[in-house]
Amino acid sequence: MFSKIAVIAAALLALPLAPAPAAAHQARAKPLPLAEAVQLLPAAAESRDGYQRSSFKHWVDADHDGCNTRAEVLIAESRVQPTIEAGCKVTAGEWHSYYDGVTLTAPGGADIDHMVPLAEAWDSGAHAWTPARREAYANDLDADRSLVAVTAGTNRSKSDQDPADWTPPLADARCTYATDWVATKLRWQLTADDHERAALTELAAGCGQETVDYQPAP
């Protein structure tokens, strides 16, 4: 016969467990239609007060394998086996710049673009982060679209603008771009101002098949 303690223990084990906060957060990060995902962006005014690019330490070698973040992205996104010389210097490969549909074979013509530019991230909440979190953001290799290899020309044309002021020159890329933008902002819990939200809402209206899939940043 079970003792009273054993009976109580068995009853407790039978109760459903409440999800841990982290698990609950993960559970919310499921693919969503783009239009719905845009509405999840916290609304807030933006301010660039105090911004300096040096506030985001980037192109570090976070895993100490000899390759910095730029090289890691070039290696990961090359469509062919890249040529890598001493010191993890990538000298050849093949990269598709989805902003303009251009194929590159010389890495010198490629920029590694922060999907949400560093200045925009600062405006949208990163000003309140620790230096370590800003470094993690600037070198985010754990989400495929946080950093992308694109032509230098398109990256510099984009500069620090949000989708209200810049979208890729290739029309077929704009839905993907809006999706990647929203996923990055949600991943890092960054805000959006009214002008940006309105532009994303308009883009999403023409991107019915796009879904946003992201995992919250640690």
C-alpha cells in the first residue's frame, strides 16, 4: 500500500507543468504571416542621440577559430567551395546578392550588410544595451538573415535607412527583405516607429505568402 507521501508525490507528478519562461518565449517564436509579424513590433519613437558606430564592436572572431565574422559570412554564403588563404582570408567564391540579383566571384566586391543597420538598431533600443549585447548583435551568426553578403553598391545605397526610405532595387527581393527585416527586429526585440511600421504594413499587404520565422536572441 502506498504511503501518504507516495500518494501525494504521485498526484503532483500527474499535474501539468507550467512552461519555464524561456520555453514560453521560444513557443511564441513560430512562423507567422508577415502582416501579423509586423504588428508584433513594439511601437516607439526613435532617437540617434549618442550613436557611434564604434559602440558596436564588429567583425570579431567570437569562436576563436581564426575567422572573423565577415569571413564566416563569406564562407557560409558562397555557392561554391570558397578559396581561403592563410589567416582565413577569403579570396574567391560565388555570392548571390539578393538585393539586386548580382552574382559576385571576388569578395572585394561584397559587403556584409547588417540587415537592420547598426544605427537603426541603436535608434530602436540598442542604445540601452550593454556593450557585450551590442557586440553580439553586430556579429550575429546564429540567424541566417541577420548578416548577408550583398554588393557594396546596394549596401552603401541602403546605408542606415529603414524600409520606409529604402528597399532593394530588385522588386522581387522586397518581400524577402521585409521578412528578414521584421524577423531581425523581433529576434532582438527592437522597436519600430510609426513611419517604419506603415511602410512595412504596406509591403506586407503585397507579400501574402511570406512568413516570419525567428528565434529570440539569447
